[in-house]
Amino acid sequence: MLATIGIVPDAVAPPDIDETPLPGESPPSYCARIAQEKARAVVTGAGDIILCADTTVALGRRILGKPVDIDEARAFLNALSGRRHSVITHVVVRSDDTLRERSVITRVAMKRLSEDQREAYLVSGEWRGKAGGYSIQGRAGAFIPWISGSYSAVVGLPLAQTAQLLQSAGIPVWDAP
């Protein structure tokens, strides 16, 4: 996704952090905290700029993270079927001790899924590693008749906001004429 705005990272190093929600934590607070912890967990050298993000699916106050197995993915899809939900992506750009950050909330509607549709999707395995148990840029895109907000944020990185944060940190971002 970064290549679409002219950015090629020098390295990709996913930080190892505990992504367990805190008791009573709201989905936006959870998403911001996880993105911030990721940014702080990356070991850097002087002058390095770090980009981290976290995407969370929220059904009301319920956080639907990455399902641990097919049964949890099925439960997530059953909960989302025929309902609107929020996809929250929080982006953090860290340079030295400065954090620049932005949250983007997109409203998403998922059509009512038949059992056959849900099971075929689960068999595809595409749900693995995806917040809420689905991937809008993949096969599940056929389940999403409506969004209000940023498509790229639902994919996992809101490009317009990410470009702004990178530019404010001194990284040149390609702009179309």
C-alpha cells in the first residue's frame, strides 16, 4: 500500500506486543494504544522514522480482533452478518521521541450471509490474521455493499492520513499532478 504513495520502507519489522484488550477498554482507545505500543516497541537508530498501525473491527463496544481459529472467525462473521460495524485504524509515525498519530473510523455494512457463503469463506482461509475475520480487499469484498469513510483504512492503512503524517515527519510523499 505504501508504494501507491511513493514510499518504499527500508525494513519491515513487526513488533511483538501483547494485543489483549484491557478490561472496559473502548475500541478506539484499544486501537490507539496498540498502535502506540507497536511504535514504541520498534528498536531504532538516530533519525529513523517508524510507521505503525493497528486496525480493529468494532461491533458497538465489542472488539473483534484477529480470530484465533475458524470457530472464532465463524462467530465473528455471524455477529457481523446483516449489520453495520466500525473499522478503526490508528496510524502512528514515530521520529525519535515524537509520536504523530491519527485515527480513522470507517462505517461498514455487511450483507446478511447465508450459511453456504459463510462456510465457503471460512474454507478459503482468507479470514486468518484479519481483524473481524474478513478481508474487504479479498473475497469478502462481495459481502460489503456499503462503506462510509476510507476504504484503504479498512484494508489496514488510511493512505491520505498516513501521507500527511509522513510528510509532517519530513518524509517526501509522491503527490499526483
